[in-house]
Amino acid sequence: MITTPRLRLRRPELGDFEAYEAMWSHPDILVHMSSGSFTVEQMWTRFLRQAGGWHYLGFGYFSIEERETKRFVGQIGFQDLRREISPSLEGSMEAGWTIHPQAQGLGYASEAARGLFDWGAENFSGKRATCIIAPENGPSLRIAAKMGMTEFARSTYQDKPVVMFERVL
């Protein structure tokens, strides 16, 4: 578990799925990631995949909740998806973050990302962290910059342009 001034980042629990599904069903969430929405089956598969990362790799996604209210506000973490992208990200700790639209604009993504990257540096020092971001996703580009990530390539993933970032933890 990671604690920040306003947030708690913890491993996902089965009870998080309802809030997770609500977040990923919100039309604003997929604007920069997908041209369509996810089915409940796809969301369930993605949710379960996160437990596998923790089990097999020792890292994964955290559920983000407000410390005061315990309200689920998003997710953040590292993954290795073996994406079919060039240049390859395989073997890196690919960072990602999603904040529910109702909790955006409060600085939660920056606060959670700082906690995540500090945790990553403590537990995986020297490992390469990466991320891919749609070039028009200004808020995520700013988070990557705040975390000290630098652009190393531009590519296409699932027929969409992406900017690729990296840094050493």
C-alpha cells in the first residue's frame, strides 16, 4: 500500500469491480485510448489481468481511493502487456493511470503518480519505466513530464498515434 497526503493506493480487491466498471464505462475515459467502448466481459478480463501482474511480476495496478472518504477515484500502476508496438516495451514497467472524470482536475493523478514512481524506485531501482500517451492527451503528457519521463519515440498503437516515454526508476 502507498499512502499520499490525500490518497491511498492499494492492490485491487474484488469489491472494486463495480467502481472500476463505472469508470471504464464513462464516455470521457476512452477518448484517447479506444474508438469504442469496452463490454463488461472485456472490463472483467482487464480487471482480472491486474491480479496476474501482481502474482507473476511483483507489480501491477493499484486502486486509488481518497483517504478520507475511501471513495474509488481511479487506478495507477505498472504493467508488462507485451504490446505489439515498435519499438518494443517488453520487459519494461509500463506505467499507466486513469482517474474517474468526477475526480479529475484535483491533482490526484500527479499525487498518485509521485507515490507510484517513488514506490517503483524503492522496489525496482534501475529498472526501465515506460508509458505510451496519445499526443493530444495534454493532462497525461504533463504527468509523464512531472515524473521525469522523456520522449524516446513516436509510434502507432491500434491504429492510433502515440508518444512513447521512458525513465529509469
